Amino acid sequence: MCSTVCPANCLEMKTDREGFRYPSCDTEKCICCGKCEKVCPVRKRTFLPPRESLSTAVAAINRDEAVRQDSTSGGVFSALANDVFARGGFVGGAVYLEDHSVKHIITGDPERLADLRSSKYLESRFEEIFPETGKLLEDGKLVFITGTPCQIAALYSYLGKDYENLLTCDFICLGVPSPEVFKSYMRQREKEAGAKAVKIKFKDKTFGWHNFALRIDFENGIRYCQDRGHDPFFIGYLQYKNFSRPSCYECAFKGRQCADLTVGDFWGIEKIAPEMDQDKGTSLILINTSKGRAAVERIEDKMICRTMAAQDILPGNQAWKNSISPKGGNRKKFFAALKKYDFDRVAVTYFPMKGKGKLFRKLRSLKKLFKCIKYSGFSLSAYFNTLKYNLFGGKRVSSDEPLRLLSYPAVKISISRKARLKLLGDLVLGQPQCPGSSLETRILLENEGKWLATGNFAVYAGSFVRVLKNGVLQTASGFINENVQITCAEKITIGDDCNIGRDVIIRDYDGHTIDPSQPISAPVRIGEHVWIGQRAMILKGVTIGDGAVIAAGAVVTHDVPAGALAAGVPAKVIRENVDWK
């Protein structure tokens, strides 16, 4: 903010070795006006509007389950933003950039809400937001800005006054982690995946809200997802707290937030109001002003809310009042090591997994072992599959944690010497609809064939999955029901949350040629949350958009748009904007 207000443009934001940005003064340009010091919210606190001495606390859950699931906590930010958009206003918040950095934008486009939603545990460049916000406010536009407590304080200092058409929101802050540490971490993850990251979700709820995870999706379809007790970046940031911005250890804004609203995860809600906790995320709202109260009242029909005393939240939310304390080792040596070695190697030395995390991992592996035994029953062949491909798969089978492949009886697996099966989620094979069924399930990966399973995926009994030479099959979360046939010669991609019914056939390969001028194979892409009905057939070169439904018995030979229902032989779109659950 000080560099923004400098009339001589003598202040430049420069990055230090930890990746944090600080103002640097060109003394030859400086006119010694003192404006940078006058507006500094830490040094002078020239304009911080008065706030209620004791905030009102509200536990809140967005009634839209999809929004709640995609949000950091309970989805209150999305409800507030949508209310502002609906009244023709503008919303400001943090978005990711391609270089894994973060900046603030301000927009009147509701389509950007998905980018603004959710926590970004990185330092966000805020300077562009100051003049843009001021102009919008002077033009009489409604503006809703969210940021760290220090960013909101800086905004008020820049503006010099409060505005009736300005709504501000900060959050219970755990400190800002080093951008350089995160870039080192991302280099490690991209090196492992062999591709560039295209989406980062800092608080993914794959393992629930209480055990949130860091999820990274890569260009090649690989997905990394580790919970906060096992991801090395989260362990360093949340447990050891050794690479946050130095000022965060003595934060000048703890318990002195100047925003209209303060939000956060309502940790401890299961003890105060257990009916508000389904492990899907519950928001905490602290109402600091009458404007903030009015904003919450406007979204009450979109939320499930419960009001309580502010002091009740403190046991689970100490960061509201207190600065973070580092528990790690020598900070200087840590950053020096980070310049020399890969992130994971440095992490093991400077913030190793603690006893609870190690115990949790052992218990989770033990639980997985019991699950393997439960699936296998008394079948020696199932035990053989489990041991062979989990423990002795060699280069043919790789996974991010033990016992990813789970086999029921009556499963035949053949993975050629140069074929590859990569498991980043649990792959359940031969699951019967009828207990005790001997319906055979067959898995065949021929030489150079690859199956990449990035999420938990189930292959029901009687199915035949065949990956031919040089073929690549990618599956995310979901299942194929009994007697499904998949033949992959080039590439077949099946997205998250797909339900594929009985007797379905998916082929990217004709097997024989009629017209030699026509390609014998072409990739098939099935998007996310797609439902394919019984006996449907998906043929080569087809793309099925997200949320689409393929009717029973349909033969799909052409692309199906997202959200469409296709039926018939050949399949045609008979309805649009469908929504299935």
C-alpha cells in the first residue's frame, strides 16, 4: 500500500530470499514527503474505523451442498458474494496464477466466484486493488472485499474513510507461508507427476473437513491428494509454523480486526453445537459492525445459522486473538537447505511427521489390511492378487501408499512386463452385487499399456478391462457396474464421480477396419459426474461433457455436451440442462 500511495514512485516491492515482498526505496527519487509512513496501518493506524468491542458469533452452513463441498469451510463467502453480484456489485478476493502465486482481483462477473472461493495459503499481491476499489466506491458501486486482517486495515488507511457502499471481510489468520517454500514444494510435486499442475485446492474435503487435504490436479490427469497430517507442506505450515512471514509471529491485528465481518473454520463446533457438524465444513462468522449484521441477515435464507456468544469460539480458534508461534528448528538453515535440495528431503529433516501422524498412518494401513482381508474372504487367489500386486508389483505397479489394490475373489489380473498400473487412489476389483458370487472379473494390461487410477475406483464383478499396447486408461473416482467392457487402444479418460451402469461397452478402438482411410482408434473422454445407463455403448472419438446422462441402450457415436441427456441409436440429445443425483 505504501508503494501505491508514493507520489514520487520511489518505492518498489522487492522479493527477499524467502519469497516475501517488501518495499525498497530509491533514495534518489524520494522527496521525503512522509506519506508512506502516514498511511502505514502498523506504524500510525491513521484510519481504522471503530468496531464493536465484542463481536457476535454465528455458525453457518450454506444450504447448497455443492457450494459447501467446494468451499474451505461452510460456504459463507459464496453466499455473501452472490448477494453482492445480484445487486450489481463487485467482489474482490484472491485468485491463483499460473506460476503458483496469488494476487487479488476485483470483479463484477459471477463466473469468477469459483476462482475467488476457498483459502489460498500464500501471500497475495494486493496493490492493484487499492485504486480500483477507491474508484468503484467513488462511483457509487457496491463493493465487497475479503483479505487478511492487515490487508483490510491497509485498504481503510488508503481510502482514508469508511463508505456505506463498502463491505469488508477478513478471516482468522494462521499467518502467511513463504511463497518460495511453496514453489519448491510445487517443483517437487510436478517432478513426481511428470506434468504441470493445473489446479490447486488447499482445503479439499476428500477425507472430510476435519481432516482436510491438499489436492493438486496435473495436466496428464494425475491427482495428488494428501490430508493435513501427511502432506509435508501442511505439516510444516500448520504444525511447525516455521516458514510464515516474520511479521506474522507478532501480528499487530490479532483481536483488533477492522473488517465488517471476520470469517473462518468453526473448529470446535462439534462440542458446542454437534448438530451443525457433518464433517462437510461449518463457517464461523464474527459480526463486527451494523453493516456486517445487515449483510448476514440478507443471506440467512441461503444459510443454516446458529448464533452464540463470541467467547464460546475461543477454545477451538485461538488464532483469532493470538499470533502463531514457531515450533520448527533453525529458520536460516532451513531456507539454506531449501536452495540445495528437493523439498521433501528438507521437510523430513526440519519438520518430520510427529508421533500422532505416524500412529495415524500405521492405523490407517492396518485398517486397509483388514479391508483387504474382508474383500478377499477365504480366497487364496484374492490373497495372491493382493500380495503380488501391492507388495511385489515391481515397476509394473506403483502407488502413493500401501495396499491401494483391493481384490475380491474370482479376479484374474494380467499385467505385462512393460505395462504400468499407477495407483493414487484405491482400486477395488471384482466387487459382487450378490455376496459369494463367482462371476469372473478380468484385468488385462498388454505391453506398454498404462492404467492411471487417480481416485477411488471400483470395478464390479464380471467386467473386462483391457488396455492394449500403448493404450492409456485414466480413471478418477467412481465405478463401473457388473459386466462392463472397456477396450482401450489409444486413450480413454473417465472423470470424477462417474456412475457407469451394467453391461456398458466403452471402446476407443474398432478392432477391424472397413475403410482403410479411416482411423481404427480415437480417444474417448468422459467428463466429471457422468451417468451412463445400462447397455449403453460409447464408441471411438467421443467426448461426453460434465454432468451428462447417457440413456440405457444408447449408442454414442458423436460428442455429447455438458449437462445433456442423450438417447437412441445413434444417440441424440433429447434434453439439456439436466441435473442428476
